Amino acid sequence: MEADLNSDQAENTNGEVAAERDSAQTVPEGSIHGFDSLHRLLEASLKPEIFQEVSRMLVGLNCGKPLDRILLPEAASSLSTKHDFDLQAFGFRADKEALRQSRIVRVGIIQNSIVLPTTAPFNEQKKAIMQKVKSMIDAAGAFGVNIICLQEAWMMPFAFCTREKRWCEFAEPIDGESTQFLQGLARKYNMVIVSPILERDVRHGEVLWNTVVIIGNHGNIIGIHRKNHIPRIGDFNESTYYMEGNTGHPVFETCFGKIAVNICYGRHHPLNWLAFGLNGAEIVFNPSATVGELSEPMWPIEARNAAIANSYFVGSINRVGTEEFPNPFTSGDGKPQHTDFGHFYGSSYFSSPDASCTPSLSRYRDGLLVSDMDLNLCRQLKDKWGFRMTARYELYADLLSRYLKPDFAPQVIVDPHLQKQS
């Protein structure tokens, strides 16, 4: 490794690490030795020519070239500096076609921490988060973003670890406070806004759902989707609050493109990704809330693989920070009681159907990531790889149909020698 480091950079890096050891308080929680992300650590530590090759291996090439960086507008940069959020922008290109014009859409994703302690009055917590998110949506507006997606349950702390029912007060109807707040911004910036909320279904007994509201660029509500897969692992006790959704796998056709939303835990289910692709999605968002110890090794893999397998773009969003709750809780795993979920490690990023992806946002800071996407790339990759053509859906359908029956027998061929031994 030392041979790969520029000597000046190595000296500076070693000095930084030593300083951090002497004063651990100066290193932000969730950072990698003071760096926002692995990508930025490598960029600061390696010689440029070596970093270029490492970057090719980590994030891939888009149409045979590194991703283009997009110039940051002054207005967006000023907001980023004023409100201290990470701001990055990249462009995915497609090959030029003879019969189709480019279909470039500008897409944004936002990650954020909560603002006030979870002991603060609920209405104050929600309003503070709204004001924080507004500054990043304003920056996206300055960028000319067409579609933007927020993180899972963005308007509240992710309190579902506690199993306390008082957090249900954050739930809203589809056209509630958060939606009305975002409708004005959607109209102002001619922007489609994807808003994941805790929904209270006032028409059906006031039951709760983990729901995403699709707000059109005219401020209209295009539709909703409810989370298909509910985790029951570790501190993720979400079925205490809501159950599996009932909206299928809808794709929303907007004036900017066809979008879908695979909420959080659904990213662990390949068939969930597949269903959105079969329904024609060109961009699938994955708003999430996940912590480092549980899922970080999986985070850079699953969405990127889904983009490849289904020939669409994916925007992966994770909240940031550590959220402390007033009462200790346990999760039946033998570990001591605790008052936080763990560190939400951010690291939001975009993936492309050609296997390239953007560097991620910060592991510990709020952030806005913007990407230009030429949606022609979706069809180009379908033509190149032929995944839809070579898939054997009839075989999968037959297996799944038999698997759902009580008398299902797995197709296992046993070695005759094993039968004789038994």
C-alpha cells in the first residue's frame, strides 16, 4: 500500500490519522478516519493514476468512460455551504442513436439526519426536519432537478425500534401536512417529488402503512405505493406499526419518465425488483433506513445488481446520524438494552443499467446527490444483454405456482449411493 501512496499525500494522511488519535472528538461519528466516504478517502490517499484505476474497479465505466461530473450551480453551492450538506452531481450518458433523441432527465436524492432530540415536542421535530429538507430541495431546484426522492419516513425519527405506540402520532393521511408542504415546492420548481411517509389510512379504520406519495410537478398527487416487505430482524420491529402493503408493484408515468419505488427492505428481495422492471420502470428509488453493523456490506451491491438485472436506473437513499430515544429497548437477541438503533450511514448513490454507479454521499452528513440520466440507456442495455429475451419466465412461474401449494415437493435428485447407505 505504501508504494501506491504519493509520499506527500502519505505524510499528510498519516499526520491526519495521528491527529485524530490524539483528539478523537474531532473525528465525526460515522466518518472513515475523518473522510466522508471510502471514495474520498481513496481519492485523497492514492496517486491520481492509481486512484483512476481503483475508481474504475469500484464504480465502473459508463459507456466506456468515467462518469461526467456536473458543474455545481452557484446558488446550490451556496445553500450547501450555508446549511452544511454534501453536494455532488454526475451524469450518465447513453450511446447516440439514429432514430431516437436523447431522453435526459435530471434526478436527485436527499439524505438527512433528524434535527431536534426525540424528546422534543413532535410538531417541533417535524417542522425542524421540514425546514432542513427544504434547503436541499431549494438546492435541487437551483439545479433544475426534474424528479427527487426523499428517505424512508423522512418526516420523523425512525422510531420503529422502540415498539412504543406514541410514535404513531407522526402518521399522516396521504394529503396531510408533509404532502401539502411538498406540493408547494413541486409547483415552484416544476419537480416530481417522491415522499415516503408513515401513512394513516383514514378511509380504512385509520390503520398505518409505510407509504410513498408520488407528487406530480403540478403539485398533484399522482398515486401511492405501500411497502411490500416488512423486516423482522434485530431492532427493525416495524410490524408493530404496519404490515405488508397492498398496492402491488405500480409504475408511475410522469412527464419525465416512468418511476417506481422499492421501499427499504424490499431491496433484499430480487423478485420485488423484477416486478417493477416487468411493469416498465425506468428509474426505481429505494428509500431506506439502515445501520452499519447490519447491512453496510450489502448496501453497495443489491441496488447496483438490480439496475443491471432489470435494465433500469436505481437511486438508493439512506438516512444519516444516530437517533437516541428516551427509553431503553431490546430486540430479543441477547444484547443489552440500548437507546439507539445504531449509526445510519447515509452513503446514498445512483446505479445505472450498464453496471456503473456514482460515488456515494457522506456517511455522516446530510446530502443532495444529483444525476443526469439518459433513459435511452435502459433499452440499449436490454438490446445488448437480452435478459428479458433469455429469461425463462414460464419455468419460474411454474415453480412458484407449485411452491405455493401445501403439497410442494422440491426438485431434488438424490445420489443413489446415498439411498443405499441409508
